[in-house]
Amino acid sequence: QVQLVESGGGLVQAGGSLRLSCAPSGRTFSRYAVGWFRQAPGKEREFVAGFTWSGGSTAYADSVKGRFTISRDNAKNTAYLQMNSLIPEDTAVYYCAATSRQLSRVLIGANEYAYWGQGTQVTVSP
């Protein structure tokens, strides 16, 4: 069982930046595909960004392209979601997800991930 721990959420003004972190407990992250999802009140959980297990491919939701960047630091065994130019519509609980499935495509479905973090709140004020 992989437990994911997220951090980095908070309250920020529109136009600001935040960096979310996700680290697994007791496992090496370098062989896992990772995705970030978010869920706003009254809405379904949606894919935000992800990379393949090798880190060779990334994908982003259209709504965050050019503003968000997903990355992984194998030395720190941590995945990140750098969020710039935040807008109020980015307000949501953000979740980190991981799977050991080694596919060449980025997994964008929530049901494709086996492990989830507890979520971290991101609030963007106008």
C-alpha cells in the first residue's frame, strides 16, 4: 500500500502562485505514474496534470495549460505541481494520485490510479 502525502495548498490572490508537493511514504516514486486531480464544490473530480511512470510524457487539462507544470524530483522522491497565474476558477481540493502501471501514455482517468492522497485545499481570491 502506498500512502501519498500532499502539501503546499493555501489561500492566494488571483495572479499568484503555489507549488503543491506529493510524496509517498515508504516507497520510491521513480517508478510510478503520477497525476494531479482537483475537485471543486458541487463538481466532479477532474484531471489536471500527469506524467508517465518514466517521466517521459506529460499531459495537462486545457484549462491549466501554460500555467501549471508537473514535475518529479527523484532525488527528493517527490512530485510537484507548480501553479502560476492562478484564477478563482482554480479553487478546489487538489489530489495527488499514483499507480505502478507502466504505460507509455499519461493516465487521465481517476479510476486508473490506485493510490490517492488526502487532498489539499487551494483557494484563489479575486
